Amino acid sequence: MRGQIVTFSASAHIRSRKSKILPWLRWDDRVNRGAMLIVRTASLEIVGHSRWRRRRRCYVFPGEAGVMRRNRGWLTGVPIEMRDWLIITVADGMQFAVSPEEDLDSAWQALMVAGVRPG
């Protein structure tokens, strides 16, 4: 999958959870460059850079394994702010809430091209 061409890449606010019962975990976006959303021609990569005493988080999965929808919600922190999110659910039940620093519509289009279905 890494040999594919990158069609969209942006710093992003990212939260994740492993099931609908568990709470959303916020990825720390203040460390290094923060988290990244990388969309390739047929796959998706969500990367959280490493920080002291913590491993780098990296999730790579084929585009057709994901379903996405738009949502508007709160990003907790200081200050608290409303953001537009793309909620991406992967076939194994893992969910990601991604809010790119760049245009949300461009990310949506790139994800569609990669095979992520709206749902």
C-alpha cells in the first residue's frame, strides 16, 4: 500500500475508539507535527507521531474497508471549539474522527477516490 501515490495529505485533529461503547480518545496534536491524514490512491493512513515514552501510532487500511460520514461536534481543550469531522469506520469496528486542518471537502473527495464509501 505504501507504493501508491499520495492524493491528499494534511495535519489533522484525530480521535479514535475501538467500539461505540468506549469513549473517544484524543490524539495529542501538540507534539511534533501532530497527527496526519494521508490518503493514497486505494488506501488510507492515519498517523500519530511519536512522543517521549510513547510509540508512534499508525493505522493503514484499504479504502474499500472504510465507511465515512460527516459530523459536527466539539473538540475539547482550551479553547473549546466546534469542528467539522469525518467519522471513518473501518471493517474491524475501529472508528476515527478526523478533522483536517485543510479543506474538509478536499479530504472527502480524496477519500471517495480511494474507495471509502459514504454511509
